[in-house]
Amino acid sequence: MTEPLPDWFLTPPGGWTADDMDDLPPEAPRMELIDGALVLLSPRTRFHSRVMRYLANALEDAAPKNVDVLAEMTMKLGKHQRPEPDLLVYEFEEGADRHLDWYRAAHVPPEDVLLVIEIVSPESRERDRTTKPMKYAAAGIPHFWRIEPEDEGPAIHVYELDGTTAPRYVPITIARERLKLDVPFPIDIDVRALTTRR
């Protein structure tokens, strides 16, 4: 016999909103909200977990003092949009984070975000390649990276926001060995090392 769904999982009147996500109980699985629909997030692969951790460390090492890196933190991009990128890099005022209460906040305001990163997995492929980049661009987030697993290791697809027309990302480069960039701050990452045990 199938167990009934818990009451909190039932769609509220008018559909799910980004604010509703703050009221989920502690036992709720990790989810994001895309176009008003809850998306359950699958367990990470070892590739995904290692790339995320090593890349977060590399970005933290390169970031200036007023920039921080967070893993698996949501953003409220509108009433029915609350995606959770694998990594996000955001800017804050020196001495005090103007928007976040460190002990309670479960999201970062998109206007503070400099870069979002998605690490593609089989179940998230369509969202990471099309749906979520469209949402991030519409929110005005200036930089987006998509990391694809390839036979020889990760490939980092780098995009920047093109604001001359409707907001969209334009491709800048694909890095498989070394990624050197000047924006959003000087970055030099050994891409092959992201999957090499240290």
C-alpha cells in the first residue's frame, strides 16, 4: 500500500510561490521551484560532488574580500521562480551583508549575484542547459557557467549576459584544461584538477 503524501506536499491554493519554500518543514527533501512547479533534486554523483567542492574552493581563493561563494543556495527570481544553482558567487557590502541574516536566510537576492554555476547531471540536463539559464538571464545575473562531464574530465562552458537586446547569455569560451578570466574577477583554474584527488 502506498503511503499518502504529507500535507505540506499538497499544492497550496493558487500554486506554489517562492515564499512558500521558506515554510517547508525540516524533513522536506531538497527542492527548487521552476515555473511554480516543485522539482525534487536527485542525489549527487561523485563527479558532481567533487567538481562542486573543488570549484568552490578555487573561486573562494580567487575572490576579493567583498565576494562570497555558496553551494546549493536558492534565489527568488520572481513569484513562481526559486531555482537552486549548484554554486553562486555574490557580492556584499564590506563589514555587513546588507540583505542576508546569516543564521536564517535561505536565499540570496539576485541583484547581488555575479555568477551562477550549474553542473550537469542526467536528470537535470534540460533544466541546466535551457530552462535555468533563461531564468538567470532574465534576472540580470551577469555570468553563467555550465559544467558538462566529458570522457576526459569536466568542460566549463562560460557565458556572459548580453543586455543589448532581450536578456540572454552569449558563449565566451569552453575550458577543458585551464580557465583564465578577468571577470567577474581575475580567475585562473586548473580544470583537469577539479576531478583529481588531492
